[in-house]
Amino acid sequence: MKIIIIGSSTGGPYILENILKDFPILKVAIVIVQHLPPAFNKSFNSHIASLTKMGVFIIDDHTRLSERNVYIAAAGYHLRVENNRVFRLDSGEKVHGVRPAVDLTLLSIKKRSEDSIMGIILTGMGRDGADGLCYLHRIGGTTIAQDPLTAPIKSMPQAAIETGEVDYILVPELIREKMILFGQ
Amino acid sequence: MVNTMSGKKTNVMIVDDDAHVRIAVKTVLSDAGFNITTASGGEECIQFIKEGFSGIILLDVMMPDMDGWDTISAILDQKMEKEVVIIMLTAKDNPDAKMIGLQEYVIDYMTKPFDNEELIERVNFFSRYYLSDSDNG
Amino acid sequence: MNKPEPTKEKSTDFSMIENKINNENSRISSLLWLIQEITRSHLLDHDPEERIQQIISRVGKVMNIQYSSFIEITSDTDKVKFCERYLWSNRYGYLIGTDFENLKNDSFYHTVSSTLVKNQQVIVKINEAEGFFHELMNDRQSGSMVMVPLINKGSLIGILAFFDQSVNRNWIQAEITTLMILAGIIETGISRKKIEDVLKSSKKKFQSLIDQIGDMYFMTDKSGILITVSSSMVRALGYESCRELEGTSFENILHSHEYWPIFLSDIISSEGVKDYEIQLISIDKRILYSSISCRLIYDEEGLLQGIEGVIRDISRRKQYGDLLSDMEWKLEQAQKIARMGVWSYDTSLRRFRASPEIFSLLGIPSEQNVIMYEDFVNRSFPQDTEKIQEFFSHALEKGSDFDFEFRIQLEDNRFRFLRIKGKPLMKKGIIQGSFGILQDITERKDVEKHLMKYAAELEQKTLELDAMRTQLLDMNRELDIRVRRRTLQIEELLRQKDEFIQIIGHDLKTPLTPLVAILPHIRKKISDPEIGELLDNSIEDVGTIRKLVTTILELAKMNSLYMVSDIQELYVKDMIDHIISDHAYLIHQKSLEISTNISEELSLMMSPMHFETIAGNLIGNAIKYSYIDGKVIIQAKDFKDNILMSIQDFGIGIEKEHINRIFEEFYRADNSRHERGSHGLGLAIVKRVVEMYLGNITVSSEGTGKGTTFQIQLKKNPDIHMKKKTGLNDD
């Protein structure tokens, strides 16, 4: 299975607009972990849904992953993946001051020979995603960080780049290209 | 120039301790068709929200007494975070440590000075997707 | 013979007696003839067995006896064996004799044999016989028998026995004597045969013994022709069989034939030689170093019969001998070099034996050629004399181990340090003396003295060093503290600076914001072209201020030493060409091909120093890490508001594990290369500068040996970047 996991915080929605605008249906499961207040979960969902013809869902506990869908992390819960196939939610402690923390999501990914994983960290405050990306890279996943110069907040992509485990540092347009290539 | 889906005018509040900045924003955005409220600081902002403001907040960070983060904390205390989409508009390009725990309430971030077109575009964008019809008016 | 006529009565007796005498006489003479025959013939020597048979039969006939036999007696500790080897019957001829296993317990036999063994005959009548003999006589219907002994070395080895029918047979003494003689002859024959057999077998044994030993045995006749050679000799000389050598002259196997007469005369004059070294030659012309021991052999008449001897192959011994003398020589040389000599002392003879070196060590004049104990004493340094007298003599007497040093006095008051070591000399468990070495240790003593001095100096220096080290440590510690303090100060200052920048930044940007926002707004509403133009100017001015503020704040934030003061329009091609020419020497040295693909018009806004930092570093690296005859490709082109530049080399490349860290400060991918000036900061600085200009730098490499490509993206006009920060394209 092909899985793309995107982590973003402040500035994310605006950047994702560029990335996912008219996004084709691809044989990938895209997971978006956006730091948002629960009140805006639905709006975010609608926003993303308006951009692509792929199925867009807010994740529930035990939701199964399948390709050709975009999954939105449920606000206020940490998101983990079981065996790269089933979503699990939990309301544990905030990590780096956020919940969901994309670090936890990435760290729950398993190395499976039949799976290809891509991890992307976009704009945001703090350093959520840096450790997760580092881990993902080490188990053979592809890792991308948004070019900090194009990010409203440089913090998160910068922290990811500093781990040294980032394969590509790209502007949003190129991130989009990479994702499409990955899904083909 | 798009307002909300329903065609109603979007409410935007500018929170900044500098009067000229407030005037500048007000001028640019009302011209663009938005409903602007000006607040000179965190307290005023909270006050307006309590009185029923709902919409986009352009929030300065570096303000005396209550800075941007304090304001967000206060909004949370009031449990009024549902009502507002917060865009930080500030001279600081690096958020400081106070952001921890509060960053998810800031949906976007712009530095001063801003380009008029850019500001208008952002506000449009967020009002289209993130303000529900019921939040307006 | 004339026989007197006997009277009737007496004549009967007389004639009877006469007949008897005549008969006896004829018998005796026949026997005597027989004896003569036997002794003349040598057949007994060669084949006694047959002869004995014949004798028995002839005697039997002559004596007109029923049975005659030859009996072999073999006795050992527990039995006496009776073996009738030959039995002759007058009537029937040769018969098979009777054997009896063990006569030991036969008392009659003992009686008989005790007489026989005294070399006396025994006559037995049937009625006197007992035991075995009685039986025997009975079987043979013999009335009487006579036995004569065969004695060898005092023991009874055989019996000649004659069995007569009549019990009254009168055995004449003369007959018996004859029989005794016969027995003696037979015994001699038997003995001689036995001796010859023994001789033959011992000769055989001797031969095989010689063969076993490997010593070569030979026998020649008196002219030196080989009669017998042992098989080992045959082999050693490389021949196939004895026959090849036997019959040839000894001369043929000598290496130098001329030597033969000398050799021969040597042997003859000394009645034989012992350990005489000669060289033999084998069939394939190999020289055999040999040692001969031989003797002359004479026949019974005392005439020279030939030479008999053994030859020993001493080639190995010769080898060892050579080796030994070689080693001896080497030892002598070694002693000379080591200034060492060996000595031995015989306690009983009170005498020293010493190698030549000893003499020179002791300073003994060349005329003297014996060493005495007194030489040691008299030549010693006065202060050491007592020591020698005490130790040395004591040790020599007692034969104990010793090891001491002493000085020998030389002319003009010089002295020499010697060391003498000794051990007891034991022979068969008894102390016979001592032996040991004498060594010149003057040099060593000198060296020791110097070493002691240096050791003292070293000790001194070490103490001084220690003191210095302690001082240094203290200084270091102090420095550490100072550095730490200073670092903290600097960090505090930097923090303060940053805070200051923040505040300044904010304070500058605040009034700037309305200006930037309002002026264009107002401008839109102005229709009056004049005012419009004025406002345009103001907008432009405000733009300038905005640029400046941003730049200044950015730079002020950078904690580096780079001060930007000369941003100007740079033509990329010119800049690159200039940098390439800076590296001309190395390019030429490595025969590198540098290809540039840059438009002449391509330009950007940048400080020349910074451009050089970026491009200079990267191009320099590309050249440095290229292989000989390598290539470097530099390209630059326009891309929207950016310059995209790439510098590619085909050199050592970067491994995957290093590539992500290549821009880190102090990171060096190849830590084994300690190049002067390569501090690992190059790329980190490049990256900083690139980022300072809000640009982007990436690196890619296929791996080791596969080259490296750096790609730099720089804004042509850094301030325009402001609009593009969000990554949205301009429509």
C-alpha cells in the first residue's frame, strides 16, 4: 500500500490549498495531520474535500486505510496507525504542546516490504514531525520538508531538515509533483 | 473578491496596539468589502467576542499588557475559540516559546508590513472555507 | 706266516689257541689296515657321517660281530638321549638303530658311562646287563657287548658298540685298543666337522654382522685382488653385485690410483692400519671419504695370504669435521669480537688452559704461553687483588660457580675492567676443575658511568617538567574559566542584541505597515495625475525603506562576521571566469576540462565578496576532488526571478551517509584527509551566505567515485522575494 502522511500547523491550510488543488485520484492513502482546534475540523475537511476528487474523511477510531482516499486527523486526538492499516485514536498527553502530533503518527508506521511510505512536513510552529520524519527515513520511507523560505512559519520544516533525514526540500508546487509521482 | 458562501459580508477584527496600523487595515479591508472591527488590545478583543463577534481575527503579537498569545489564552478561557479564525499579523517573524500549546489556534501567520493584495486574498480564503454561514453576521 | 704244529692234546689246545691267535692277529691287522685307511683318507673330514657308516660295517665284518653300531649321546640337565645313529648287522646289513629318550634314570647306564667317560672300554655280558641295555642285548640275542667311548672335551658324546652272540666272547685287548683308536678318530672327525660348521656359521654371522653395521668388509689376496666384499661395500660403491668387485684389484676402487703402492706399503710395513683415511671412488665417479682398518692374513706356513679389513664411510664425519672446525673458527672470531676468552682449570694439575683472547685480555706478553693463577693476581689492580685472592682461589679449589668483576692494570696507569665467570667442571660426578669465560667490560663500564650521569640529569629534568606541567594545568584551568565566562558574556550579548533587533524591528515595521498599506490605497483613489505621481514617488520611497529595514534586520540577526555593504549587479559569467582563472594552476596540473554554460547577460544583485564565497568554494571543491583528466561543468541560467546555478564534478563524490550532513559546520566527509586549511567550514559558510540571500542550495551525488553536483538557487533581486514568501505564483 502507498501512504503519504502530511504534518502541518500554522499556515498549513493555505499551503495545502496549493498542494491539493485539483489533485487527481491516486492509488495512495493520504493522511493529513493538521493542528487545528476541534471547531474547525469539519471546515478543514470540507476545504480539502473541495480540492480533490479523492474521498476525504475525518478519521474515526478503527477506520481502515485504503488507497484513493484522503484522511483528516481528528482534532484533539493523537492519531496512530496499526500495522499500517488501521487508524487508532487516543487522547493521551499533548506532545510538543499539540494533539494530534504528527510525530506519533509517523512513529507508529511499520516497516513493511509491501508498503511505500512518504512523509511530508509543512509550515508550522515548534518541531512536531522532526523526530517522526527522521524515523520514517530510517525505515526506508521518503521524506520531504517544505522549503522554509516558502513557509509562513519556518520552525517545523527547519527542525525536520536539521535531522539530516530529509530527502527533499521543496516548494509547495514541487511537493505536489512529488506526491503525484509517488502515487502513480 | 468573495465573501462568504452565502454572500454575506465577513466579519474581520484587527487587534493591534498601533492606531495607524488599525486604520490602515481597516481602510484596505473595508474597501475590499469586509466588515471591520478594530480593537486596541487583548481586553478589547475579548470584549468584542463576548459581545458576539464571530469571524476572522487579525492578531498582533507584540502588544503591551496582553500580547497575542495572552489574548488567545483568554479566548480559550472564555471557550470562545469556535467563533474565531485567528491569523497572526505581526512584525515578529519567529514565534516565541509562548506559542506552545496555542499554535493550533493560529491558522495562519503574516508578517508586517503586508501587501494589500495578499491580505485580502488570505482573508477571502479563510472566510470561504473556515467560517460557517451561521458564524457570519 | 709260519705256524708251528701243535701236539694233539696240547696241540688241540695249542692249535685252538694258535688259531685263535692267528684269527686274532688277522683281525687285528685288518683293523690296523682299516685305521690306516681311515686316517689316510680325508673323507672323515668332509663327510664323517658316511665314513662312520662304513667303519661300522667294516669293523663289524672284520671282527665278525653280530651287530655294530654308532651311538650318539646327547645329554643336558634333565635328560640323556641315546641315539643309535648307525647299526650294522653282519647278517642283514644296515639296520635302523634303537633310540632311547632318557637314560638319566637308568642306573646301569650311569655305571657304564662313568667308566666310559674315563676313556675306558666297557664289556658287558648279558647276565650282567640291566635296564635298557639288558633289553637291547636281549633283542639282539647278544651275549656280550663291548663299548668304546667318544669323548669330546671330557664328556661322552658317543659310543661305538659291538654286540657279539656269544657270552663268552673273548675280547682281545689289542682289538679293544684298536676300537678305541677308531672311536677317537671318528670323534676327531666329528669334532672337526663341528668346528668347521661353527666356523662356517660364525663366518656367516660375521659377514652379516659386518653387513649390518654397514661397514664395508673386504678381503684381498696378497696382490690386492679382492676376494670377498660385503654387500654393503658393493652398495656403497654403487655396484650391482659382489661379482663385479671380486676378482678386481683394490686399486680400482681407490680415488687416486697412484696412491695404491703407497697404501699397500703402509699396510705391509705396519702389519695393517687403523683408521687410515683414504678416498674411494664409486662406479659413478663419486668420491667416498673413508677410513680403513685392516690386517694382513697369513696361511699356516706363515706366508702372506692377503689383506682383510673394514672400511667406514666417513664423509659425514668429514662434513661434521669441517663444520666443527668452521664453528671453532667462528667461535674464536666471536670471542675476539666480544673481547672474550674461554678458560678451563684443572684442579689436580693446577693448570689453566686458555684461548688466545685470554692472553691479550690479561695483558700477558707474547713470549709467555701458559697462564697461571698468579697472572691473575699479579696483574690485577691493587685494590682488586684481595678480591681475586679471596674469590678466585676459593672457587677454583672448591669448584663452585662464580661471577665477579675486577680490574687489570695496564701500562701508564690505565686499567681494564674484566668480568670473570666460572662453573665447576664435572667428570663422572667428580669435580675436576672449573671452566668459564673472561670478558672485557671496560666499554660497558664506561657506558654505565655515562648512563648514570644521564639518568641523574634526566631525573632532574623530569622534576622540572613536572613542575611546569602543574603550572600549565593551573594556567589551563584558569583559561578555561575565563573562556567560559567570556562565552557566557558573549552569549548574553548576542541575546541582548537579538532582543534589541526584535524591538527595533517591531518599532520600525509598525509605522511602516500603514505606509505600505495606505499609500497604494490612496493612490487608487487619486485621479489627479500630478498628485498621483507624487504619491507614486512616496510609494517608491516607502518601498525603499521597507527593503532596507528588512535587509538590515536580516543581517543584524545573522551571528556572523559578514557585513553586507556592497550589493551590486554582478554578471555571473564574468564572476565565474574570474574564479576559474584563480584555480588555473591546479586545473592545469590535473589536466581538467572546465566547461561553462552561462549567458553573458545573466546577472544578479549580490555582494561580490559573497558571490565569490559561494562560487569560489564550490568550484574550488569541484576541482580539488576531481580525478586527473576530470571534468567540471558550471551552468547558470535564469529561472523566473531566480538564478539557478549548478556546479558538477566527476570526482570522488560523496557517500550517501555523509550527504545530508555536508553543510554542517566542521563536518568533513572524508576525515582521513587532513588537509591544511580544510577546516570543514567551507560548505557551512556557503550555505549561510546562500540563505542570507534567501537562496537555496542542494547537493547530490551518486556515491563514492561518481562525482558531485551542487545546485544553487539565488534570488536575482532579494527584495522582490517579499511578495513571494508564501510560495504562490504571480498570475
